[in-house]
Amino acid sequence: MDNTGPSPQIVRFGIFEADLQTGELHKNGHKVPLQGQPFQVFAILLQHPGELVTREELRLKIWPEDTFVDFDHGLNTAITKIRIALGDSAENPRFVETMPRRGYRFIAPLEGHPGPKPDTALPVPKRWSKFATNWAWLAVGSAALILVCTAALLRLVRRPTEQSSFAVEVVPLVAMEGKQGWPAFSPDGKQVAFAEYEGPRPGIYTTLLGGEKPLQLTENPRDLRPAWSPDGQQIAFVRYESDAERSIFTIPALGGSEHRLYTGLQTDYGDCDGMDWSPDGKAVVFPEQKSGGLSYSHISVLSITNLSAKPLTSPTPGEGDCEPAFSPDGVKVAFVRGVAGGGFGDLFVTSISGGEPRRLTFGNSAGTFAWTPDGREIVFASLLSGIESLWRVSASGGTSRPVQEVGGVASRPSISRRGNYLVYQQAIRNDNIWRINLKDEKHATGGPMRALSSRGFNYRPSFSPDGKKVAFDSDRLGYGDIWVCDSDGSN
């Protein structure tokens, strides 16, 4: 990598501007949260547009030798935060391209710099698929829904200041092709609704905790974000009608005819179309945007009786209010407020009657969340630990604490009002193990063949001394284990 020649301190590309001296990134004049090591990584990529910057080069420049053991997580998290700030996708990158096992390359044209080579200019994804694009910062591959056992959640709710002393079992809830996400508990805590997408049978589903076959309610690949009515009879969900519009529908929890409640513009603030029923079943809160373009979204209250909506929050232009959820007593609404176009913001709580909201977190550290049944705490997804996991904070404010029992990449929590279960979404990479037959040490007898294909992240294959078995790591069950199979991938 050629390091000769000075680099400009102000770098512009599209609607973005990066100040390499102050470490600030702006989008349409509005500051975008990107600081510390993520910005340092980004600055190096910007200084070498169109060039491969290897992982080793980044390690030597940014990470001191004594933190080498944490380098992989640190760099992956930095790239994730860069993509969140840019609204970029790992699958269809417009700015940062991943070169597998090698490094990264900034592929967008910079002002005053030649554009990237033609073979690096990848297509821009369609706008309606932004809900899939926003998944890129989680992981590539399948997502599974995970349950946390009763004892762990009781400990979280009743003794928030203590470490859990219980043995915790984390088990998958569903095992289906494609991706599943947006889990939501039924009011009685016996069922979970979720969305299946990018699979053979997309739509909204429900499933029992006992592991029964999921019940498919809708068949539209653009149906996401289910939310139960307080009596458990109806499920509301979001349908992305077009590149610009999305609607809120309801459908009976046992299946039946759909009913449209609302149609409006898609929001500009990242992954921002969550909604929630009021405990009395008379209203739904959701993010609403009045105009197109990079504007802002506020939280609105939709009356189920007359289908009229009125605003509840008033963010400033360039901000977005998202992911609203009623407190268990229906008196308050929590939501996430962040920079439009971003992926994370901070938690706020406001009265259902309006007024100035109370801020619970800082530093754009909060994502999707859920109230605990007693209304005293909020469990939320955050990158505070370097990878996205679950944290908790008092509903009146205070210090955030990690949910120790949850491991891996975790997001979109939902807590049952009865039964004391926590369900959340975990991203699992879907990597296969391949085999190449060799004529000798340097020549293959054919192309690569897939030796092992299964759900999850399968890696580090190793032959047994006699060559008849292969040991490998896999998280196909939702957590890491060592597996053994025959050399052809069977058994």
C-alpha cells in the first residue's frame, strides 16, 4: 500500500463529508456518530480510495500489540459501525467493500480522486429492501430466535444489581430455512410471533414455546414486525407496500382476513418501523414521517376506534424517533431517538400525554428494546460491549448494565408479561465446509465440492490422522460446539 503524498483533511463523497483532522463525519450537514477506532479505520480507507487495505495493515496502524487477541472483534465491530453510519450493506456495498480474509476497500468516488475500478462498482440496492440491508451490520446468513430460561430473567427483573448465580440454558426457538426475526411474545407468554423473510415461505408466523410447527399467517415477503394485541386475539404487522410506502395491518392470531389500519411513507431513520399496542388495546404507537427525503420521523398514536393519528414526540429536523413501546401500565412510551439514516440512537421515555421526554442512554448506544413486566427496567440491544448484545437500564435513568446470560450477537428482545421468558434474535452466519481432492500437493483433480452444508457458522475443519473423520466448530444450535463427521460430510 503506497503511503506517499499528503492526504486531504476534508474528504467528500456523495452527501457525506469526513474531517480527518477532527475525526467527524457529516451527512447533508448533520453530524453522524462515528468516533474512536471506527473513525480511525474509516480514515485509513478514505486515504487509500479504491485500494485494498489489509487487516494486518489496519492492526499495525491502530491496534497496539498488547490488544492483538481482541483485534478480530475490534476490527469487525469498527467496520460494522462504519456501515451503520453510512447506511451501507455488506452484501451490496456502495462505500466499503469486504475482501474476504484479506481486508477492505473504499469503493465510492471521492471528490478530487479518480473513481474505483469498474469491477468494484457494485449495484445500489433497491430502497424497499432497506430492512434487509440494515441487517448487514448484524451478520451474513441465517438468524435464529433464542430463548433464555426463567431463572435468568427473574434474576434480571427482581435483583438488577446482582450477578446471576443460576445456570442458564439458551436454546433455539425455531429452525427454518431463510431468516427469521422480530420476535414478539403473546400476552400469555405461551406463543411467539415472528417474521420469516429471504426464505421459501416468507410471511408472519406464530409458534408455541413447546416447539410445535409454526403457524403461517401471511405469505408476503414484505411483512415484518409483528405485535400482539393485549387480548392475544390479533397481531399487527408492517407491510412494505412499495419503495416509498408501508402500511400497518392486523390479522387474527389464528389466521383469517387482514385489516388495514394505516398507510404512510417509509421512514428515513435506519431500521425504524416498530410499533406497539397500548395495554388497553385502544391505540397503537408507531413512527410516522410526513415528507420524503432525509427528514425526520416522530412517534404517533393511532386510535384503533377511528384510525386517526396524532403526534406524540417532536424531534428536531435530522433526527428520527423509532421503535416505540408502551410501558406495562400504559402511562409511558419509550422510544429510540437518533440521527436520520443511522442505525442506533438513544433511549428516551415520555408520558403518553406528551411533554419533554427523559433520556436514558447516551452516545448513540441503544437499539431495539423491551420493557420488563414490572416496568422498572428496559432491556435493549447495544454495541457497548463491542458486539451487539443485550443491556439493561432503569426506566428512570442510571447506569446501563450488560445482560450477562446472553452471548453472541443479540438484538430485538421481547419479554413475556407472564411466564418470565425473554426471547431475542441472534444472528448466525451460514458458512459451509468445502473439500478439494488433490492429485498431488499442488494440483487438484477437480473443483471444490461442498462437503458440509448446514445452518450456522461452520469453520476450522480438521482431518483426523487417518483421514476418515473431520472435526469442526459450529454454532448451528445457537451456541458454539465441536462436531465430528465423516470425511464426506455425512454422519
